[in-house]
Amino acid sequence: MENITANKGKTNAIISHFWIIGTLIAFVLNMNSKNSFTSFYIRQMIGLHILSAINGWVVYKYLGNFAGWIVGLVLFVFWLISFMAAFNEEKKLVPFIGEQFQDWFKGI
């Protein structure tokens, strides 16, 4: 059953990985027929977008370019892990904070 859900939601889950506009498009497309696989990745991407904004506004400003670059690289690796899992129809949490994303944004 889970594989059927993942197969139906794969396209929207992948769309959610492309910038904030992709996440918004996937969110709108997922509103009518909720798909748990798509919702899982929308929650992951909302969390990564928020962390990316914090990196751009706080880390770069107060900790410097090098720290911001390192955090940006880590966030890119997290995005890549998430994207590859969505592409392979697997639910895989973002390391360290993915569980919190699922909890914080569980209404989506």
C-alpha cells in the first residue's frame, strides 16, 4: 500500500524540492487529494527553506561568510539526500532535524 502511495505522490514530492515556488506548487497540488508521501516531503522542504533563510539572514551576518558557506553546504547535502530519496520513492528523514520537521509541520 505504501508503494502505491509513494508512486502516486512521487511527482509532487520531486516538484517540492525545486525552490520555494516548487514547494508552494506541490502544496497546492496536494491540497485536494492528500498524499502522505507528498506531504512528507513538503514538510521536509519547508523546514529546509526556513533553515536556508536563517542561514542567509543570521549566520552570514553574525558568524561570517565562511560559516554561512559551510552551513549552506550542509543544507545542500540535506536537500540532495531528500531529493534522491523522493526520486527513489523512499521516505527518508533529513539527518538530525528531519523528525522535528515532521512534528512541527504535521498539519500539512
